[in-house]
Amino acid sequence: MSAVTQRSYADGCGAARAMDVVGERWALLVVRELVFGPKRFRDLRAGLGAISQNVLSQRLRELEASGVVRRERLGPPTGTEAYALTERGRQLEPTLIALSRWGAGLPGEHGPEMSTDAFMLLLKALHLPSPDALRVHLVVGADSFDVDVRPTGVTVTRGASGPVAATARADVPTLWRLIFTDLTVASATARGSLDATGDLAALERFFTLFGAPPA
């Protein structure tokens, strides 16, 4: 099924054809916000900050027409309409991880201002090779994720999916600083920006398992 957008590269190359579908401004970021599960329109807009309601509606129509996104109804207690990735849409996750890793290596200032889902994707992108196997639970506002780190990579699951070594409750900037600055679990806890329970030494080690690639 072809996209709604009228603009096309008119190029038979697979990369060009892909950009016909997801190359419009915001399109890939909409996909990013759906990697870890369906979201309502208002939750998508909250995760995308500067996007207007009209542009988000247009991107969703285009992605739905292209078979990347589908609508579904959430179960109780909400029972509201939401947007989710199709199987075709889920195939874009490795591309998003690669772009996140590539972008993190660009020169210039990088900061912690990003959505919760963008941060969770960043964890998958910036996992450092390590023999460690560790699972922690991260709570950001009303959202939560189990992050399972293995030598082969990182699995992120929205909600609670099993026993964890520790639980950390913080906002995204605090979690980001625990990875990319000298902020420690102890100092963040003392400041009141982190609420941590469980094995705090394991949690401290968790934040050392990620890092930006060289520029």
C-alpha cells in the first residue's frame, strides 16, 4: 500500500522507497514512540514535544496508509483507541537503534532532554560490550520498564516482566546523568532526584554498562 504523502523520490532504490514512507519530518520519531507498545494520540503528542496536533494526525494517517502503524483499542481500564506498530513497523526498530547510536556519536552538545521512550531506545543503542547480566526496573513518572542487560544486548519491556535486582524511580534527565556524568546513585538519592530500592551496588553497576560511542 502506498503512502498518502504526495512527495516521492521517484527512485527504485530500496532506501529511497523507504524514505518515501518514513522520510517525512517526525515520521520516524512517531515510530520511535511506538517501539515499546501502543499509545494514545495524546501520549504520542506528549512524547514528541514540539509536534503540532495537525502534523501528528497527518503523519499517523500516512504511516497507517503505508502499513507501518495500525489502530487498536486498549483494554480496560481505558478502553480507548490507540496506535500501534504493525509487524512491518516493528522491523524499523534496528534502524532506529542504529540511528540513535550514530547520532550519539556526532560532535557537539548532547543533553538529557528526550522522551522516556527515546531514552529506553538509547539504552539499547549504547550498551557497551560486557559479560554482565543484570535486570533492573526503571520508573519514570507513570511509566515503567524492565531493562534486562545481557552480554549480547539489551531487552526493554514496558511494565514489570519479572524479578529485578533493583528499582530506580527518577526522571529522564537524572537517569541520563547517571550514565553520562559523574552523578552516582548515592549522590542522586541524597539530592532527592532518585528513589532507589534493592541492590544499590547492582544498580550503580547497571549505569556503567552504557556509554556514547566515540565522535
